[in-house]
Amino acid sequence: MKKNLLAALLLAAGMAFGAVSVGISIGPPPPPRVYAIPASPGAEYTWVGGYWYPVSGRYVWHEGYWSRPPYVGATWIGPRHDGRRYYEGYWSGPRGRVEHRHDWDRDHDRDFHR
């Protein structure tokens, strides 16, 4: 009887302090938009193609743009959706990975606007 009582108490304590997680999935993004890529402003710029990214439970289109990489040798790895999860785009290269922030280019005057 004591073993059953102890087991019930441990189970109740585990349920009381257990973590509950709820995830919301919006599925894969729409197909990419088709558009003409404007001429490069210079050799040091890299084209960051347009892409869909999730915002508040829906996808928002981010227009493509020319940008200077965060360091020489960095390449843009575009965002992707593997059928279950969305992965943000980032810069990658010999000096490591640099996460992309949507305000980063404008904050550092790195965007080239037509």
C-alpha cells in the first residue's frame, strides 16, 4: 500500500511540475515569386533572392536585394522549409555563420536600393 501511495504521489508531482508545450505550424510557404534581378551595383555585392518568411502566423514576402556580405568570403544561404520546419537564411563562410536580421542591412547601410 505504501508503494502504491508513493507511486501516486510521484506521478502527481510529475504532472504538477511537468512542462506543457504547444506549437503552431503554418505549413510550407507559397512558391517563390518570379522577377527579374536588377544589375549588380558592384563586384563586392551579393544577390539575396526574394523569399517568404513567417510573421505572426502567416508568410510575408521579402523582396530580393543586393547586399554586401558581412565579411569577405561569406556566402548567402537562403531560407528553406523542409516540409515540417522553416529555417532562416544566414551568411556562411570561413569566419563562421552570421544570422540574418531583416533590419540588419538597413541599419548598417548595406542594402543597395534601386
